[in-house]
Amino acid sequence: MPLQRILSRHEPGDEAEAADLARIRAFVDLHPQPFDRAIAQGHLTASAVVLTRDGARVLLLFHEKLRRWLQPGGHAEPGETQGEAIALREALEETGLADLALHPDAPRPLDVDVHDIPARGSEPAHEHLDLRYLVTAGGSTALRPAAGETTRVRWFSWDEVPALDLDHGLRRALTKARYWCLRDRP
């Protein structure tokens, strides 16, 4: 299904997400290859909101440059055009978990978010227009991020999450993810 049609079916969780969704849809209308990192103003990215299959824990990684806990995710490789595949590949690279799977019932994407990326080296400040997907994992496999990806990856219980310095968009995505993982449980 074309990305614009997928985005037209997305139901935002709040006004902030509705505004971000409108910006992403306009961006996709303007750019035939919206995941292309060469677009100066920004580009689409994809990330994985990773929970254990039972929904009891969430996996986050510490982003050294931004100095905060985030969900795994990032840029498309040349030729990649499917957000789900990008999110799964990035999550595998950043966590080492081989048993990752898209949640079978959750909306795709689960959440969307636009955020600023500060200038770094020769790369100017730009935006990431992020498509977020609910991904599950067994949670018992050792975490082994690829070299250079991140230095800290860990599972958090839901009781630990409120103490983390998470932005509004990630908190919203985690709330949605928890709902989808726990909705059919007694």
C-alpha cells in the first residue's frame, strides 16, 4: 500500500501527533523518496517501540549524543522504502535481538513524531519525521548491539519508565504500545 494511503488511515493519539502527521503527509507529498537523507530539511526515519511479548517491559537505548533514552530506530539504507523493514533492521542492529517481530494487531505505524536533530559535524540541523512501529521480543535473549551503535541498551519495567527523561511523543508511543500488548490479557 502506498505510504500516503497508509498515513491517511493513521489515527493520531493527541493534537501534537495530529500536527506531526499533517507535516509528515505534506512532506511525503513533496518528496517521492521521503527516506532519502540527502533532503536538506529532513527525512523520514523509522523506529521500533520494543516491548516484551507479554507487555511487561520496554526496551530503550541511551543515545550518547542526545544524552537521553530513546527507542531503537534510525535512517533508511539506500533503496529501503518500507518503514516496517527499516524499524526492524535498526532494532536488530541496535539491540542484537534476533527474535523481533512486528505486533500482529497494532496499527502500522503505531505512532508518528517529528523532532529536531541538532547540527553535528558537517551535517546541518534538520528534522526526523519518524514512523514508529510496535515490535515485540522474547526479552530473554542477551542484548548485543552492533559495534558503534550504542553503549547502553536495557529493558525497563513500567514502574521505572516515569523516572526517565522521555519526551512527550515517546511517552505517547509507549502508552499506545502498552495498550496493544496488554489489551487481550485478563
